[in-house]
Amino acid sequence: MQDALSKRQDTRRSQESSLAQSSFANAATSQKVAVIIPAYKVTAQICDLIDRIGDGVDAIYVVDDCCPDGSGKLVKEKISDPRVSVLYTEENSGVGGAVITGFLRAQADGMNIGVKLDGDGQMDPSIIHKFVAPIITGNADYTKGNRFFTPRNLGAMPPGRIFGNAILSFVSKFSTGYWNLFDPTNGYIALNLSLLEYLSLEQVDKRYFFETDMLFRCNLIRAKVVDVPMLAIYEGEKSNLKAGREAFRFVGGHSKNFVKRIAYNYFFRDFNIGSIELVLGFFAIVFGVAYGLIHLGGPEVDSAGTVMMAALPTIIGVFLLVSFLNFDVQQTPRESIARFL
């Protein structure tokens, strides 16, 4: 009985997916969609990935990022799809640099929406419509995958990735300002290409911090970002990521982006109640802690007044910072800015 129910659910999902893709192809007639595939050591998977990209996509840009295996050359030899163009970088620029190269070329060619797929085949091209539809309808400026959306999806992920991504997701909420998002390092992304000139692309991290840094840049221009549920595909592909080397880059990137986001959003572009709560809360805690260290713990018994002079500012400061945090959560961008661009 359980097997029969599972088959009915799979059939229903297949029908819904087919209907959604058909609707997407019709709706996208006025919006040109481009797929960008950064190619570096993916010769074993990239041709199959391209073959699985269906209707509704107007152009496919394969960016050979100085691939030592000749990914770009392989695509030119094996793929006859007229939508495919192969771009080459002059030097290895990292996944972010390759994607930006593709986005800029797509925009120059008159494309409206860019979708990034990794060349290793871990991202299902059949759900491109789910990423593009919110942008077409004006409900988002930028969409990204979320592998944590349902418990069923977690079964496909290695335990180490579940733990690592959960930690990074929590930290990224502080640095990016998107408190409603999860799985920030997910590379399955789509964006309205009109955002590009406002994102300071020359400053975006070009390596594995690229996706998270893009979210930070989107927050600075108040772009609306939406999570799209997805199931990752893991079939033993070897990642080019060197975790130990990139860990310091992630720590530094998150710290720098958090400070820059707070400074820009609360002091340079605007000054509001959150700015006041942050300043007063910070100085209240500093005063309370400093007063306590200076006056408490001596040979004589401290008076109740001395204790209160240390404790009260600290308590008030913590309350103000929690209040600021709540204010910051409420500032998560919730409206698309594409119509203004």
C-alpha cells in the first residue's frame, strides 16, 4: 500500500512539473532566459547536463575557466545545440569570476534573466522554471536553491554537508541580512540581469564565497531574494573546494560583510531607531563591563549601588541589542526592486 501511495505521489509530482514547465515556457516568451555553466574539470558531466536543459531557455553559456581538461573544447566538439556558446577566461578566475563573465555576456546579448548551473550535474535543469518564475512575475529579483526545505531532501545530503551548511546558514543571516533564507552557499541561483550594474561586481568574491557575497550585495540594494526548494544530486563527484584553505576566507568574508552591512544600512544610507538601539546598547554594555572590572572584586565588600552601576547598564545594553536584532530581522527586503531599475 505504501508503494502504491509513493507511486501516486511521484506521478502527481511529475504531472505538476510538466504543467509548470509548459506554463513557464509560455510565460517566458517576453523574458529571455540564459543559463550560465562555469566549467572547470567537469568533462565527465557537462555534456549530459546540457542535453537535459529543456525549452524555455534561450541561451546557454559555458564558461571554460582555463579548464586543464578542456571542458570548453569538449562542448564545442560534442554539443550541436544552437543555443550553446562557449566563453573562455584569460586566467582561472574561480567559480564566481566565471559566472560573472557569463552573466555580463548574457546581458550584452539581450538576455533578461540569468540562471547559474554547476557543470558537475548536481543541479537538476528540469526545475529551472521554479527559479525563473518568481522573477518573471515580479515576486523576486533573485532566487536561490534551498536543500533544507523539507526533511525528505536531507536524506540525499552527506551528514558533513548538513552540519556545515547549517552553521554557515546561521552565520550568513547576520552578514547578509536575509533572515528568511537558508542554505546560503547553494550555487543554484537565478537573477534579474538588470541588477548587475548595481551589485559592484568588481568587488564580489570570485571564489567559493561568491554565492554568499552576492546575497550581501543584494541586501545593500534592497533586492528581494526567494528560496526555492530543491533536491541536490550527489553521485560521487569530486569537489574542487579545499575546505581548510577556504575556511579562513569564509570567516573573514562574513565578518567584513557584517560590519559593512551594518555601517551602510544603519549609518550611511539611513539613521533610524535601529541605529540608536545599536549605539546605545553597545556603549551601555561597554560601560557596564568596564565599571564592573574596575570597581568589583576588591578586598572590600562592594555596595549594592556599585553592583547596580555595573549590572544595570549591562542588562539594558543587552536588551537594546536584542531589540536591534529584532529590528534588523524586520528590515529583510520583502519587495522586488526590478520595476525601479
